[in-house]
Amino acid sequence: MNILCKILAIALLCLTPLAPASAAPDAQSILKNSDQARGGGLPGIVWEIRLASRDGDRVDEPQRLIVKAVDESSVAETQEPPRFKGSKLLQVDRNMWLTKPGLSKPIPISPRQRMSGQASNGDIAATNYAGDYDAVLAGEESVDNTSCYILELTAKHKRTTYDRIRYWVSVKGETALKAEFYSLSGKLLKTARFEYGNTIEHDGKRIPFVSKMVIRDALIDAETTMEFGTVKVSPVAASEFDLGQMQ
């Protein structure tokens, strides 16, 4: 009788459908959602950045910029200090130019020049990572007591400044908290940390938005802090990104 009961139990176990395994999170969707908290996927966004930089013992003069962005285009115009007022950094797709009062025409910024200084910071502040990188889920890890997905980002094309990014995105809010930027040879170039004290309104929802970004150079003792304020979701005219208008 006991043997019969065991046989019936095994038979019932075999007939019972197994619970479906939970689907693994989609890394590309996580990346796309994290872009939005930094301006990606929005109809247009305008915000103010206060920028402070240090290179070794030298502390640069603080700057205030107004940034306008949509899709893969952005323009940052310096408001302060007065001697730099009117200088602009324009990015369209993966091309960048610098102009300032007194120059006869914009200066193109080469990929090598984009590895350092304000141009590099602009690239790190860029938001279209989902368009520029393929994402693979590489595990989970806690950052500042927050559970995060670790994403390995690999450049889709050669126009990106960084060939690989290691990206920590919070599991709950899908906001990026930490990033490491690497060269093609695997050398760590920069690190970044992000905070989200701002919120924006979009599609009837309140979305967390970046409020602070700290970028550290891994090769030299240099650091840049960006603080983001007065953020507004608003369409931006295409003329704002017209290279001809900058001349």
C-alpha cells in the first residue's frame, strides 16, 4: 500500500505543471528607462547647470550654463563668469563644435579632444545611451544601500567617445547611480556618480531627474561637479542646433 501511494505521488508530481521561471530583466529596456531620468526620450528639455572643476590643487572659476537638448542634439551656453558669457558647446549626433564671441567660425572638436575637459563632461551628461550602446545584464550589486542592476554597455558604432561603460542602475527606480567609462583597450578613463533630487512632469507622470553629477578622472587628479536646476520639459526649436546660427 505504501509503495502504491509513493507511485501515485510521483505520478501526480510529474503531471503538475511547473511554475514558469521568472523572465530575466531586459537590459536594453532598463537602459532606455534610465536615460529618461537624465533627459533621454523626452520631447525636449531645458535646464541650468552650475559647474565646478578642480585639477589637482587648481580650482577653476565656477560656471553657470543653460543647456537645451532633444534627441541626440544639445547646446550648452555659458552665462557665467562674464568673460566666458556667450560661449557655446554644440553637439549634433556625435559631432561637436565650440564657439565663443570673437571667433569667426565654430571650432570642431575631434574625438581625441572629447576625451578631456568640458567636452568629455558633456558626453557623460549626454542621455542617449540606449541609442549608442548595446546593454547586457552583468549581475546585481548594492550602491549606497540601493540594489542595482549592473549593465555592461558596448558601443554600437565608432562615433561614441567611450568604447565601453559599466553602469549601475537602481532596481526600483531604474535611475543610474554610478558609471565607469573605459577605452577600447580596457583602461578606466573616468567615473561618475549621480543624484536625483529633481522631478519633472511628463505624460501625466512625475519622473525623477538628475540633480547632481560628480565626474572623476581616473588618469589624473581632477574632478568636476555639475548641479542641475530649473529643469523644464519643453520642445526645443531645431534652429537652436543649427551650426550656421552659431557663426
